[in-house]
Amino acid sequence: MPHNHAHSKAEAIHDALESFAAEHHHQPDPHEKARLVSDTIKEWEHEEVEAMQLNDQAA
């Protein structure tokens, strides 16, 4: 997954799937896709929590 933070989970998943296809030269199979979606959501939510904490500290 790219290291810039996506605006939504859907955008993050889309970017992760595109990156996977570009790196591996094929679309992910169902097991790869499930893992990729799960990992992407966890990472995106973690980044959202960090961003909220930074905003709270700045306020």
C-alpha cells in the first residue's frame, strides 16, 4: 500500500489492490485479496487514530 494516507477506506483498498497487481503482475486471488483488504483496513484505521490524536494535541 502506498504510504500516503487515503481519504477513505474504499480509496485505500482500491490503491492497495492496484499496487498488488502492479507488483505481482496479476490480480490477487480470493485469499490474497482478503488478506490485503484486512491489512489495508487495519493500517488505514491506525493512521486515522494517529491523525485524530495529532489534531487533539494541536487544539
